[in-house]
Amino acid sequence: MNDVTEPVSATLAERAKRALGKRNLVFIGLMGAGKSAIGRLTAQALGIPFVDSDHEIERVSRMTISDLFAAYGEEEFRALEARVLKRLLRSGPRVVSTGGGAYINERSRRQIKRGGLTIWLNAELDVLWERVNKRDTRPLLKTENPKQTLENLMRARYPIYAEADLVVVSRDVKKETMVEEVLAAIADHQKA
Ligand SMILES: Nc1ncnc2c1ncn2[C@@H]1O[C@H](COP(=O)(O)OP(=O)(O)OP(=O)(O)O)[C@@H](O)[C@H]1O
Ligand SMILES: O=C(O)C1=C[C@@H](O)[C@@H](O)[C@H](O)C1
Ligand SMILES: [Mg+2]
């Protein structure tokens, strides 16, 4: 089985890499969609660097996202996120995984659109909820009814995420399957 699938995957990765060219590949989507996990694996498959904006924000501020929200509020966090993204997007090709709210912020969205090919990991509420309810590191979900909050965020944000160049449905399949679908979406897209 492996003898058959591996060369096919390699070819797919090469095709995707050619289609991406010098552009960045930017993952967008809600918390738990898999931007960080699938982004990292996609970068490995493409053989290009991976960066994660949440991780980079925590590194430069030397604070956790939760502490940043608590100390400075969401508006300041968004301003820092936009600055960090601008820097991360400056040179490509890279895979850039963004925080869930980055593409919703107008300034960051403009930068992301200019900075690369965007891919939305679109997931249903129950898939997201199963993944995010295990940890309490997401400040926006520290509410009385976090599942309802997540649903409200979906309603508000999905029309905006839908502006992405590419969409892949995130669900409970192997991460490798997700990566293959991401690579196929890049390889097959027709945009310059
Ligand atoms: N296809 C998948 N199948 C099973 N688990 C997955 C899959 N994709 C991601 N996960 C898991 O779901 C959790 C959330 O994924 P991840 O942290 O990548 O989400 P995210 O989109 O980066 O969220 P955030 O916006 O909060 O950073 C992780 O534990 C990850 O390993
Ligand atoms: O969806 C959001 O607005 C967020 C998602 C996370 O990735 C973090 O960037 C932060 O918790 C905010
Ligand atoms: Mg993430």
C-alpha cells in the first residue's frame, strides 16, 4: 500500500509547491479547526518554513495569549497580532497559521490577503467543540456557555472566512488526510 501512496503524495506535494510559488500559504478558521496542527504538517510536506502567529505573539511578548487578553484587552491584542502578521508575511514561501480572529480584523485581513494564498479550514460546531473543550487556553471561550459562544462566533465569522481563496472541510479524519486535501486544493486552484 505504502509503495503506491507515497510517490503519489510526493508528486502532489511537488505540484502544490509549484502552484504556490513564492506566495505564503495562510491558514484561517475558528479555534480548533486545526490551523496550527495541519499547518505544521503541510509545511513539512511542502518542505517550506512554518510559523504560527499565536506562537510568535507569545514569544515576542513573553506572555501567554490569555495573559495578554487579561492585561491589555482584545483591542491591544489585535494591534499586536497585526504587527506580528505583517512581519511574518513579509517573505515567502512560508506556511503561516493565524489565530482564529486574525482574519476577522480588518487590518490583519488586508495584510493576509496581500501576503499569500488563504485557506479556510471549515469545521462544524461539534468537531470544534470536541477539540477546544479540553483546554481552557482560549480567552474568548471563558464564558458561562462556551459552546454557545463558539456557535455565535461561527455565525459571525463564517461569512468572512468564506472570502478565502481555498476551503477544506476539517473533520475527524487522519491529519495526513487533511494535509493531502490541502495539497490537492493548492495544486488544483486556478488563481495566479
Ligand atoms: N484532523 C484532525 N483530527 C483530530 N484532531 C485534530 C485534527 N486536526 C487538529 N486536531 C487537534 O485539534 C486540536 C486543535 O487544533 P489546533 O490547535 O491546530 O487548532 P487551531 O485552529 O490552531 O486553533 P486556535 O485558533 O485556537 O489556535 C489539537 O489538539 C489538534 O491536534
Ligand atoms: O478566535 C480568536 O479570536 C482567537 C483565537 C486564538 O487562536 C487566539 O489568537 C486568541 O485566543 C483569539
Ligand atoms: Mg492555532
